[in-house]
Amino acid sequence: MMTDESNPPIQPTEQSVAPETAAEAKIELGRRSLGGLSLAAAAAATIGTAAVGTVATTRPARAQSAGTIKVGILHSLSGTMAISETPLKEVMLMLIQQQNANGGLLGQQLEAVVVDPASNWPLFAEKAKQLLSVDKCAAVFGCWTSVSRKSVLPVFEQLNGILFYPVQYEGQECSRNIFYTGAAPNTQAIPAVDYLMDTVHVKRWVLAGTDYVYPRTTNKILEAYLKSKGVAASDIMINYTPFGYSDWQGIVSQIKSFGSSGQKTAVVSTINGDANVPFYKELGNQGIKATDIPVVAFSVGEQELAGIDTKPLVGHLAAWNYFESVQSPANTQFIADFKKFTGNPKRVTNDPMEAAYIGFNMWVKAVEKANTTDTDAVIAALPGITAGNLTGDYAAMMPNHHITKPVLIGEIQADGQFNVVFETPGTVVAQPWSPYLPESKDLIGDWLPPMSCGNYDVVKGKCLGTKSA
């Protein structure tokens, strides 16, 4: 069931899904990288039933009654984040329509419940509570900014709901009730810095971000990482601006001055939302070319570039796990489906849309595997689930509720697309806890029994709970 019935049903495409043996191998590899299966077994007695952060058994489970299966869509359709989040609502409606055209799920049709938290972080929590308590959604797909995710996290934990979060984030979190299908720092930010350091030979670093938790935490990790690589504090410039910031002339002038020392300088951008449009325009106004001071962005993709003249920005970079320009049969079909669904051949696709696609297909498979939409059963079924990605490989849901992803770095082209200049040889297991920060270097997440813990301290030998470090 669709909230917008003007679009005709679109037949779903077949996905190439890796064999379960491959998924199991990925999980075992992931668990070894998190601390090992032997550690999990040894921790069983330590964690016990009283440990904070273990799976609760007293919270009410959520199962669908007869009728439709409701799916919540929690994305800003107004305010500063609408430019980025509205396409995620659209792709979710498309996926739900496709699933219904293919017979639904467990013999029932899916019903999308769309709400608009309006780029208002407290309102996200209110809308999340509505979707779980009033609308009785079996799962929710939503949020973009980390502050919105952190606003809803206690709601999902207290009401025992499921959230699929499709955007890159700063890590330092591993909730039982959230499945993170975007990038963690080790599958975006760290590889991007390595590329700039090793290939572009950058020596001075501008860490520029919007003033909220994702840029601040990511830059804290990157600053520690750069210093561990021998970069002096005087060669790191950090700057934050509010959401919706538009007066970039002074800050871009500072960046230009910082980069005039004779040492190769780059900007690592965690600027979010519609503030990116005037930022990139000002770079062009001041004649900053990628050959002079390259910018690598973590929150700028095809959707954001669609609103500006990209010709002056050719050669600047973005780090993601997907680009629309990637050549694969699955991506070609996805792009065609989205353009048809929206009725606009000029629409673009981007990384968070692929993450939503992966998350939705993983949820469908987990529900089919559990043969129920009951929250606890679906959460237990998700680790080990595989789903085709759009780059021609597949993603596996790991015990830490993060997925395997390739890392891609692309150069902005004059048509607003990206030319991939770097790609990891295979997929990488996303890790929520940074080894570069003292408060998290000893933590791992593993929600499979017997550990069943989001932040297990391997030195202290105990679960610390699900709160961020």
C-alpha cells in the first residue's frame, strides 16, 4: 500500500545474493576483527543476565496483526535537511511499492507511514514515538543527522522498535535496536584521509563541519588519527558553522590563507544539508581549484550537486560507498526504476539511497527468515543476512549491527556525477568504536549470544551498556 497512488507499480528487480556460507564467513571474520569468537565465549560468564546492555526480555515485543504491515518513514521533508532527506522518503516509497507488486510480505501488503520531523531534532523523537506506539510500525527507516538519530535512539530502545539508519556517521555507538547501513569512520573518513595523504601528498588539513555531533566526533577521530601519523597540531585547522550557514566568504578566505604556506593542503568536509550549496559556490567565487586545495566531502553527493553549477568544482572529491556512475546491472536497474517512479528523468541517486535499499531488502529477508515481524525475532534474524548492493557485490549484516561496504572516492565531474578514482579491492567490515580515541579503543560490539553487548570492554572483560562512550 502506497501513500502516493499516482505512481504505477514497478516490478522488483532480482538481486544477486551471496550464499549463506559466504555470509557466515564474513561474520566469523568480523567477529575475529572485533575480538574473536573465543572472546565472546569467554565473556559469557562475565556478561551474565544482570549486565547492563544485554538483551532485555521484559519489554513488549512488536508483532503485526492481520491486515497491512506498517513501515515507518522518518525523514525531514521540510527545513534545512529536506534537500538531502526527501529523496530517501521517495526511494522508500518505491521499494515498498515494488515489494507490494511482488506479493507483499508474509502474505500481507506493506503500508508506508510517512511523517515529517521537519529538521527539528526533538520532533524526531516525538514522531518516532508516534510511529511505534500509535501507528505500530514493524520497522522504521529514517534519520540523516546524528543528532536526529541520537534523539530517537532512547525511544527505539525503550519501546523496543527497529530503526534502519542509512547515512554515514561518526561511530561511537552500537545499539541493539538500530541497524547502521551507512558508513562508519573506518569505511569512509579514514580511507579518505589515507588517500589524500598517500596519493595527493597532503601535509596540511582543514577539518570543516557543521556544528553538531557527527562532524565534531568525526573530526575528533580524524585529528587523533592525523597526529598518530605525525601531523603537527599547527598543520590542522578546525572550523564549525551552524546548520543552514550561508556567509562563507570569510571562512573560505581563511582556508585559502591556511593553504598558502607552500605545503599541500586539503579540506575534509563534514558540512551537512543546504549549507553545502553556498560553500561550494564560494569556493568557485574565490578561484579555489581542486589542483590547489582539494576538498573531500563526506556529506555531498549527487543530490547536493544537482543544485549548483559544478564546472568550477571539477576535481574536488567525495568519499562514499556508492556513486550513481558505478557500472553494474543492479545499479542500472535501480536508476531506471527511480526515474520512472518519480516521473523525472533528471533525478539522481546517491549513497544514502543505496544504504536504504540495502537496509530494506535485509529487513524483508529477516522477516521472511523469522516468519514474523516480531521485533525480537527480526533483530535475532538480521545478523548474517546478505543483500545485493548496487556496486555489483553484496552486503552482510554483521554482529555489531553494521554492514560490509566497499569504499569509493570519486572526483566531481562537470555534469554533477563522480568519476571513481579509488576503490577498496573488496568490502570492509564497518566498526562502530574508534581505536584512535582512548575512551573507545578497547570496545567492541557484538549482539549475538553469548556476548549480546553493544560496547564490551575487552580489557575490563565486561559489558558497559549501549550508551556511547
